[in-house]
Amino acid sequence: MNSKFFIDFHCHPALKPLGQSFNDNRITGRNHQNYKKNNSIFHQIKPNVFKKVLNLISSLTKFTQTDLMTLAEGNVHVISASMYPIEKGFLINRFKKGIITNTIGSLAMGVGKRRIGFIQDHDNYFKDLEMEYEFYKELDNKIVTVRNKKVRYKIVNHYQEIEKEIHLQNGIKTIFIVLSIEGLHSLNTGLNAKKSKCNPLEVKANVDKIKAWDHKVLYATVAHHFWNELCGHANSLRGIVDWITNQDYGLDRGITTLGYEVIDKLLDNQNGNRILVDVKHMNKKSRNAYYQYLEYNFPNENIPIIVSHGALNGLKSHKSPINAIPVGRSFMGGEINFYDDEVVKIAKSKGLFCFQLDERRLIKDIKNVPKSFTKRGMLRNRSRLLWNQIQHFVEVLDRAHLSNVWDNMAIGSDYDGIINPLNGFWTAKETESLYSNLVTHAKNYFTSPTCPLQPQNKIAPSTAIDKIFRLNALQFLEKNLRNTAPKKLVQ
């Protein structure tokens, strides 16, 4: 294989095929080994012209972005696969059950009508999480032949598995999967919006069950789109999905007592089996409370802060919302994106900020992106949206007089989640193209007489982008994905 592989720290390759498995009662929740079946994680739906136009008009993504074949074609050989029980709030909030929510839910997520019906009716998010985990386990380390090419994925428990095998493919394209969880409603909380009342003992026992799995979960996103009884979430939905749903309840809440108890259990490092906290989707009140919690409870330990798929809002802080970016690089504001003071906290914690590839998060108004009548120009303009975020990140750290300002960034695309991808970079297959365009932006930046970085932070352009697309994530995994055996529950 090509020695320069790429890493995606947050994507959802199982979301669509798991959903499609509900269309056949005989194989519900099964991961099919035949890549031609749409309930196979290897099943590829390419973004043809019609699907691209639909995405441009409606932001709906009706193609696969991180199926295992697309990842292999894009030379993305390490991913963090985010397990996510779809929240009921998407389907029953404003209009209750009915054709409007069924249709929109199916279109937005590509998971199928029967999966939507199941989500509406079930009463246990944790069982849904377990089903997705079993979906990944089913074909773990099994070789699948796709159009005369051998492909497999391997769920890893420790960094050494990646280090040992990444360059020893032996004619088999291998994707290494690190597991993560998006939204701790997965513990079976937040089933009925503001009326929700979970069982705290059950919730905490479910953390223990996850820690006893055969495979390690590296991190968990505590909040997501709706109130989950653990902490307040940030406003995150836009467009047609926001019109259908209602995520207002909980937007002003902080971390609850149960939320702190769950975080305590996640960060408990007994047997080296800590699950790191991902602060994406927390509102600012909850994020600030978490930062204070770390300072108070772990004064002698530097626990890394993760943003698994985020963007910057260009504001100095929540208390002092002064726009710190030049006119022409207008970022999307709001608590769903991150403030400059948080960038510094993440770097000092030796954490990781992973940029998502949703253009709605990267710029305030997509209509302001310069138009181009050539593909090359379009790719340059759209990749600049991500470059502007990267540039702002390193300049914030440079102004804070930190060294190694390129060491805390990675890519967390959120592909196959509910995103509107950068035009021209529709799927993981275009990762090499995005990488190359960003190297060009970096060259222009470093050679510009207005580049404000201190001399030690002006590094080779290819090295800077290589850190973001591969090296930083590898170093993070080496430090935090340890060779530990999961603790078995006493029956």
C-alpha cells in the first residue's frame, strides 16, 4: 500500500447499512458479507450527478461516504467509527409520528423506513447501541472480495496493532477501526425529551458494560442533538431538519448530578480502561463546567480534551465574543463551534481538535464562497474553507506563545453523519485531493510576507498538513489507546 495513509477520527460507516438491514426481517442488524447488499458495510453508493445536485439543493446526502470500499479507495486506513443510536427527537418532536417525519428522516439519514419505525417505537437506546456494536463485530477481521480486490477491517484495542500491521497489507486492503460513541443518550437516557426520567443505576451499569466489551471505546461524546439528562447541548440543527424537529429543551442547562457521575465512571482509569470525554455538542455552559471539573478533580493529571468533529467560531471567548478573524474569513458563530480560549485549553491538555468537513459549520454564509467555472478553482475555493479554520487555529496558539502549534489538529470528517460535505470533496475517496489542496494553501501562507507566525512555527507545508491528516492522530492513539484487557463484569 501507499506509505502515506490517512486517518479520520470521526465518521459513521455503519449508520446507513445497519439501517438498511431492517428491510429484511431475517437479517435485521446483520452486516452482510456480500458487498452488493445495501446492509453491508462494504456496500458503495457513489455520488452521481443527481445525488450531488440533491445535496447542493437540499443538503441531503443520498450516497455513502465511508463505506469500507470508499475508505480503501481514498487510502484512509485508520478511522474512529462512531456508534450512534439515532435519537427519537428527529422523528417525533414537532409532528409526532407520521409521513412527514418518516420521509424526512429516511431522506436525511438514508437508513430506510423500517429503521425509522423501529426508532419511533423502541424504548432502550442502550440495546440499540449494542446492536450497532454487534454489527461491527460480525465481519471483524474477515476478508471480503469486492470487484476482485480483497478488503477487510479490523477493530483494534491498542495502538500497537496499528503500528505492527499498517504497512503489512499482503495484498489485502485493511481499515483499522477504533470505536467511539456519539451521544450518551446511548446509556438509555433522554427517551422522552423534557419528560425523560432515566434509571441512574441502569445508566451507570451500562457504562460498566461498555468497559467490559471485547473492544475498547476510546472516547464518548457526552451530548448530542437533544436533552439527555446528563448535560446541556448546543443548538446544532439547521435547514429542513431544524424545521421538523425541536431541540430547544436543555439548551440552557449545565452538567447534571448524574452527568458528573457518568463522567467519573468514564474517566476512571482502573485497568487502564479510561474512556475519554469528547466535548463536541456540549453547550458552552457544560463545556466550561467540564474544564473546571478536570482542574479540580485531576490537578496532577493532564487528561486530553477531545473535539472529535468540530469547527471554530472565530470569537475570543464566550464571555468576550469579539470577532478575532479578518473580514472575508467569516466563520459560523454559535456555541456549536469553539472559541479561541478553548483552542488554547485543548492544546495545553495535549488534546486533539478534529476538523469536520461540513461546510455549514466552516463558514457563516456559504453564498460568500467565491465562484469558479473550473473544477480546479472550485476545489481550491472549497478547501480554503477548511484552510481558514486551520490558519486561525495555529495563529491563536502562536499568539499564546505556544510551541508546536501544528500538533493538536486532525480530521474528524463526520462523513455518513447528517452533514453537507465540502463540494468537490464528497466522500473519503477525495481525501488525497483535499490533502493536496491544503498543502498548496499552506505553501502560499508560509511564503506570504503577512504570515504572522513565529519562525519556529513556520514548518514545511507538507509536514504541516501531514500532521493534520495522519501524524497527530497517530501520536494521540499511541498515548491514549493502550494495550489493556477489558474488565469483565461479575455475573
